[in-house]
Amino acid sequence: MLRTPNPTRPRNADELLDPRLVAQIGRLDISSRRIFAGKLKGERRSKKRGESVEFADHRPYALGDDIRHIDWNIFGRLDRLFLKLFLEEEDLSLHLVLDATGSTDCGQPGKFLFMQKAAMALAYVGLVNLNRVAITAVGGAVETGGEKEEERGGHTGDLLGDGHGSESRATGTALHFVRDLRGRRRVHDASRFLCALRPGGDADFAEASKRIALARRGKGVMVVMSDFLMKEGYENALRLLVGRGYDVIALQVLSPQEVKPRETLAGDLRLRDIEDGDRAEVTISAPLLKRYERTLAAYCDGLRQFCARREMTHLLVTSDTPIDTLLLEYLRSRGVVR
């Protein structure tokens, strides 16, 4: 895929999240195939019985129970002690992981721009429903005050702490993150972080996934956005992310030109890998393009089957997909939002 010249960079929340879309997604909520217990009291209705305002059932009183929960109306009628049980509300985490390596900075519309918009929309849904939201970018840089913060050799912030920051290890793989966002008032923090991201370079996605898996807290839903076109393969990275109380959704984003390159590539080309600098010379022909399309289809199908075997959700979209279609149709039909 040829790199996009002068890629569009969002500057504020309105450019990431169309105000007209807000009205469409305002009633959505993040969903999971399981009911999870979090560390904080939240808005997630649980199958467990606890304390809330919504009545669930009665059970006979036992010695040691809290007498504040006795239903005195039943005692007056039956002369027996029963406790009122309520549906417990629990907290759910939403962790958004964006691939910010150089390969995502391609296509028309740009793949990374699509990921930024999708992440903003999902973060908004999570925040307005009082879920705990975290966003992590693998690779790339964060632009602050007009300057790029390349976290290749140092360490800023605390990946295991609250707030936001960046972390880099000896592998050269940078992680940029903002975490523990909660409530509508934190929408601006999420948009500011996403707008500051600049894709570029390469990353060891498996090493990054290991660090993400060790750092995440609570239980919930994790959406990994990437083209998954990794020379080292995606298998080890996804194996590290699955489980540990999280539903994992692999959102594979490809540009229309990657899916159907016939109208964009022709003749003799000298290609350079945007991430590791590898070079190759090719002659574009009809048989070669057909072979490419078959290979890409097989690769994407292999990713889909890999995810299915591990109870992960795989969704392939192109970067020209409208964000409302992504949320209201594709993700809703797969139970990611409801």
C-alpha cells in the first residue's frame, strides 16, 4: 500500500466525533458476552445479588444477616422474617488498543484516522455509561505543544498508574496511554489524547501486548484496532491479550486500495516497507494482482478462524466505512454494543 501524502490529522473532538453521530450513539452501551465484576460500583447490572435500588427477590432471614434489609411488610403478614435482595450494579472496563505503526498511516481515507474516529465513538459510549475507559496506542508518537514526543529510549508516566503517559522498553516499542477515564466530563481527555497521536515506525506487537495484558485491571471488553499485517504474525500478540476476564474484539482495518489495488498500482515499482525499510522491486500485472487478492483473502480468513477458535470476535472493515455503520450495524450485530 502506498503511503498517503499529507494525511488528515484531527484537531479536536468535533473532527473525531461528528455531533450528529452523538445523537445516534448516545443510547448505546458497551456489551459483553459475560457479566463482569469490577473494582468500582458502576452501571453494569449483574447476576449477583447485592445492594442497589432495583429489587430482585426474597430469601429467608438467617442469623447474622443485616436487619436493615428485612421486609417488614411480609413480616406483618406472615410473621416470618425475609430479606429483600437487589440486583447488584458492577463496573465494566473498556480498553481500546490502537496500532499506531507506520503501516496504519496509509490509504484513502487513512486507516489510522478511521481508528481514531472509531476509538472516539466507542470511548464516548463507554464514558456516558460510566464505564471505566482506557486507550493505548502501540508505536508512533504523541505530539505535545507542536513537538513530537518519541518515546523510544526513555520512560514517561507510569503504565501501571492512573492518568496518562508513555512507556518504552529496550525493544524500542513505545506505548502511549490514557487510562481510568470515567464519566461524560472525560470525553475531552479522550479526544485530546487521540488527536495528539502520530503514527509511524514499527513495533513489536507481541511485546506490547504482553505489557498491556499485565497492566490492565478489572474485567471487561478490549477492542484491538489494527490492520494486523505484521511480518512476525499476530498470533502471539492475540494469545497474550485473550482471557484474564476480557472479551477481545479484533477490529481489522484495511484501506479500499489494499482490498482492491487494481486502480492504484501499475507498471514497474520499487517498494520500501514503511516500517522496517525492506525493499522490493515488482512489476504489476493482472495475474499478480489476482494472486495478491487471493493471498489477502486467505490471510484475513486465517485471522478470523484464529479468533473464532479462541472465542474472540473478528470484524474486517475498510477505512471508508461510516462510523455510524460500524457501531449501529456491524458492532451491534456482533454484540459488542447494544
